[in-house]
Amino acid sequence: MQILFICSKNKWRSLTAEQIFNGRNGHEVKSAGTEEKARIRVTEGHIGWADLIFVMEKKHLRRLKDKFSIEISQKRVICLDILDDFNFMDQDLIEILESRVQEYIEI
């Protein structure tokens, strides 16, 4: 399965998710951000590539719908409700990600 994680700047939350889930159970994982200054900014190509998309907050889903309304309409997008309160590879963030993601995919 190809999984895309989205946050604002692709520096902490989505990048942590990519690091911990990529390769697990054969999953291929990428991450991107919705903001202008994101480390990797989400593109139409990212959306098309993904079988499943996780966003960290509802605002990320709104931004995807605003910019990629047609592409996103055919995708399963799940909001994890994880606020921007963590640093890259923060142990609490890892635990939250694992707990919330396992409801949707086998990790």
C-alpha cells in the first residue's frame, strides 16, 4: 500500500510518520506539507500516487480540497487530529501515530 502523510511544513509530524511506517508490512510511505515553505510541498503527483492519505489536522484536509478537489475526491483521506505540539521523532508523537494509524492499516 502507498501511504501519504500530510502536515503543514513536513518537518515534524508527517516526516516522523514517514520514517516510522515506511517499509513496515510492505507499505511505501511518503510525506509532504501544505504550506508554501514546506520541506516537501504536496503536489498533484503525491495525491495520485497515494492509495491512502493521512492528514494531521482538519485544516490540512481543507487545504487539499481547495487545491486538489478533483484528485482528492477519489481518495480515502483520514484526519488523525494530531496538533503541532511535537518535534521530529518525539516518542509521544510516535506512540500517538502508531495508536491512531493502526485503526486503518496493519502496522
